[in-house]
Amino acid sequence: MKKTFLSSDKVKISYNICKRDPKKPILVFLHGLGGNSTEWKYTLEEAKKRKFSTLFLDLRGHGFSDIPEEASKYTLECYAKDLRGTLEKEKIKNYAIVGHSFGGVIAIIYCTLYKDLQPKGMVLVETTHKYPYKKNRELNANPVVCWGLRKLVHYGIITNKVFSEKRRTFDESKLLTENFIFQIYDEMYHTAFKVIFDSLDATKKFSDERKKEVEIALRGYKNPSLVIGGKRDTTITLQQVKAMGKLLPNSKLKIFDAGHLLPLEDPKNFNSATFNFLMTII
């Protein structure tokens, strides 16, 4: 069932919830930056087969959620509050988080800021606990491309208001078969680059100012975690994934021969590892 939640700063957050076996934790899915809930389509099918209840959000600025123009609306605190507000609205206490890339970052920040309602377990897919990029190398992309896109955003040529309704249903699996140029076009078509840059800048700021706080929170998270990395991932390197995993005292590491869209690249093996882990926390 598709629903909406109005955040404390008046941003409408779209989410979909489907309730099944009440004895199992609800699986909360958080997609990556520039993505949407379609990246979980194969995982959601598996969850249905295994009778897990599911809740998946379109992050603010993505999918069917509102796209505010102000950079101040894309802090990590805002993203974490959206998750908190959704859990409270649905009265969810028994849950686990599955977060991919930036979605995993939000899961980590949520656990840092809200220690009173922690997930029963976490699956952190191709993510890291600290800002991983150099200047003009966002997402480890070509520096000339990053510099040019930032200039277009800075001068107001690319805004958050130029996208059609079609962008909301963009299927992320399409990116797997495209070359670099078409990937850039499709990313710009379905998620505003201003949203991406504002979110990355906010991530860097939070990481610079509160890195130790995040590390303390990770060391203090005692529930089980599955940390997943891709050998061919150039967006979040395997070294960065492993470094984060070492901070979690009750974690397991799983490495796949995949790039940065693992849930779509290798859904069979990803689902097998994910649900084998989730069955251990019931």
C-alpha cells in the first residue's frame, strides 16, 4: 500500500508498506543516492515469498517524494528524521534495515541519532561510515564531469524543478546495460543533480564534524549486521566497506564479484545471502 508522511520540515515522503507475517521483523529498505525503490524489485519479490513485511521509502528528492529546492533540506539529520517519522507513524518497533550505499549511510546516521529505537539487525550494502570522495571526484566519477555538473547547478541551469512525472517510475536496472554517457543522462533525467550534490555536501559536513560520534555509535551497535561489498565497485571501494565492518562488533562480511548495483546485478546470490542472514534474527 502506497502512503505518504509529512516530515517536520513539511516535505512529503512517499513510502510503500506491505504487512505479512507479524512474527517476523518488518524489513525497511533504503535505496541509494540518485536511485529509487526499483533497485529493490527482486529483493521485494523474495521478501514476499518468505512472508516478510516490507516498508520501502523514496528518499526526499527521489521517486515519488517531494523535491525541495533548498540545500538545507538534504542534511543527513533530515533523512534520518524521515525514517524516524515513518516508523513512528506506522508504530513499527520490530524491524530490520536493508540499506544500499547512501541508504546504508542513512541507516548508520539513524542509529547514531536515535538510540531508543534501534533496528533488530542491519544489512549494509556497498556503504561506508565516512565521506569517501575527494573534491570534484564525487562518486569517484570523472573530475571534469563533476566540475561541469557542479557549475551547471551553481548557476541555476540545473535545478530540482525540471523533471517530468516519468522520472518517478524510472527503472534503475536500465543503468546496467548503458554506457557512461547514457548513464549520466538517465541519472540527470530521474534524479536532480542538485539533490545529489546537496546530499553529498551534507554527508561530507556531517562526516567532518561528527566522525567520532558515528564510530562510537557503530561500536555500540550490538545487534547482528551483515556487511556486503562488491569486488568491482568503484563508487564505494571494498577497502572502505571492510573498514566500516570492523567497527561493528557483531557483523559478518560478504563479498560479491559485482559493481555498485549489486541488488540488481546479482539478485539471486544477493537475496540468498540477505535472507539467510535475516532468518537468523527472527
